[in-house]
Amino acid sequence: MDKPISVAIIAALVFVAAGATGSSAADATSVQFDARVSWIAAETMVVSTDEASVVSVDLRRVPQDEYQRLATGDRVIVTGTLERNRVVATSIESLE
């Protein structure tokens, strides 16, 4: 993934995480980025990007078979939308 796109995604995540409330253009922003799995618990995964940003990922819309074998440190591509202070994923692709 190109650095400018990745930086734009991170900037949008920082804006959302910083406390943006109500409806905004970021609410429906589609995102796709690569990262490393930090941890997974139930329907939440936390990942770290190469730019050292930590992102919370909601897994409720992802088929379990896409993430059930992932482990800490695995590289993934996350696809989804920005909603409030997290990414709501629609797909998790393992790069391992």
C-alpha cells in the first residue's frame, strides 16, 4: 500500500479517535490498510500499523474463518469502514 494512502487513513483514524461526535464524512469512509495483529478477543482485534498507530477493529461483520487462526504478530489487510473510534471490518485477509 502506498504511504500517502496509509497516512491519510491514519489521519482519519486520529480525527475520529480524538472525539469527533455526531455524523461526519468520516463515518462512512471506506478504508483498507495493512497492519500487524496486537491481540484478538471475542469480536475485537487491535492492530498496529507500520506508522506505529494502534487501531481497534470490530470483527462482527467478518466471517470467523477469516480471523480465527490469526495470532499476535501476524500481518493482515483490514478492509472496512470508519465508525466512531474504530474500524468496522468487512474483511480480514491474512498475509502469513
